[in-house]
Amino acid sequence: MHANTDSEVTSLSASSPTRSPRRPVYYVQSPSRDSHDGEKTTNSFHSTPVLSPMGSPPHSHSSLDRHSRQSSSSRFSGSRKMPRKPHKPWKEGHVIEEEGLLELQPPPNTLPRRCYYLAFLLAFILLFSLFSLILWAASKPMKPKITIKSIKFDHVRVQAGSDSTGVATDMISMNSTVRFTYRNTGTFFGVHVTSTPLDLFYSEIKIASGNMHKFYQSRKSERRVNVAVMGNKIPLYGSGASLSSTTGVPTVPVKLNLNFVVRSRAYVLGKLVKPKFYKRIECSITLDPKKINVSLSLKNSCTYH
């Protein structure tokens, strides 16, 4: 379609004087432009009818046509374009400078691994020591209980003799047996039991002695212990005058003293926690010549320290 020229408009108006002049219609064709981001869109035609007044010069139509194309093109391209933020290029000098600053910064304040190992070891030692202390404190009140039951004199004889230097004196020989009970009151540990020699004294002279065999006593258990206390030809010197007789057996009661120490060691946590218990026992005994081979009760004759 093309626009009508001015000559055709004049001829039409001359041939038809009674008919009103017909205004020509102009169409502006605007091609679609490419978008800013590189994507192509399909060509579309926007036909804009432009009514031109009668007798307008050709240059005015062209200027109007150009103005319409510019406005429609600006509207179309404005609707398709999106504003973009300006992009700042990275400068290599800045990157190198920042990397240098990162390298110069001190490392974070972190402890080395061996410090953690040392802390763990110290904490373990502390907890283990605390646990051992608790076990030791719990086991300390659980002392063993020892009760001296009796003593039996199997043989007693006093006779004249001489000591190792040849000095004449009365000498005594005897065999006896001491009986007592040992009870372990510990609820969670056993004990190893030993003892000092059981010494029997007459007027500060040791006339007999015996050794107890060591043993192990499990928790919350009890046993009876028999210890042989014997003496063979022990010099009495001046103290034996009251014991001598024609038969060799004392005729009057004789006061004797028995003392020894029982030692108990508990292994609560192996050899790390091993509380010790000591019991010193002293008994006052009366040797009655009429009660040879008879057990003499010592329940009320002993003291325990």
C-alpha cells in the first residue's frame, strides 16, 4: 500500500465538488530491533494510522513519519531493555594485595594436638586418682575382725640345765596352741594376712614363740587359725626358782603374756589401691598346772589395738 500523491488528491476534489475530500491514511512500519542482551525477537509490524490534513506538504509527512518511527521504536526498545548495573572489573593488583594480607595474618589461636593429648592424660590421671581415693576411703572402715579364742598347753617341763655359755640355770620347755578367728569384713575386696611371731613371755623372758602361716581371706568370709607356740630349753636364770619342782611341772599358777601383731593388706584396685590394716593383740594368760591339755578361754583376757 502506498500513500496518495497531491495531484491525485487535487483531481479527486475537482471532479467531485459536492463530495467532501477524503483524507489519506498513512501507515508507519517500524521493524523490531534486537534486544540488548543478544536475543533476537520476531519481526513485528506496528501499523499506526496517521491522518494527514489536506494539502500538507510532502516534507511534513516525512517528518511525521520519522517522528512516529522514533517514538514507537523507543517505546518498544524501552519495554524490552532492563537496566543493568555497571560491572567493575577486578584489578589484579588488588587481588595480589589481598592475598598478601591473608598470608600475613596470624593463624587462628588453636592448640596443637599434643596439648589435647596432654590435657586428656591429665584429666584421666585426675579422675583415676579421685576414683582410687574414693575406693580407699570406702575400704578403710572395713577393718578385719580378730578374736582370740583359747590357748592349750600340751606340755610344760622345767628342769635344770646350762645355757650356751655354761652357766647353770633352770630351763623350761613347752608346747602350746593358740586359736583365734579371722573375719574379713570387706564387701568388695579380699585381704592377704600375715603376722609377727606369737611370743609368750614369762617375767619379760620369752619362753615360747610361734609363726602363723600367711593366707588369703576373700571378702565377707571368716576362718579359724591355729598357731603352735613352742619353746625348747629356754634359760630362766633366777626367775625359774618358783617354777622348779621334783616332777618338772610347776606346782603353782604362772602368769604369762602373749602378744603379736596381725597385718592385713587389701588389694582393692590391683596394686594401686591397697589399704593396710594392723591389729596388735595382747593377752594375759594364767598357766594352771592342773589344766594341762585343757583349752583355756581367752575371750576376756585379750586387748586389741
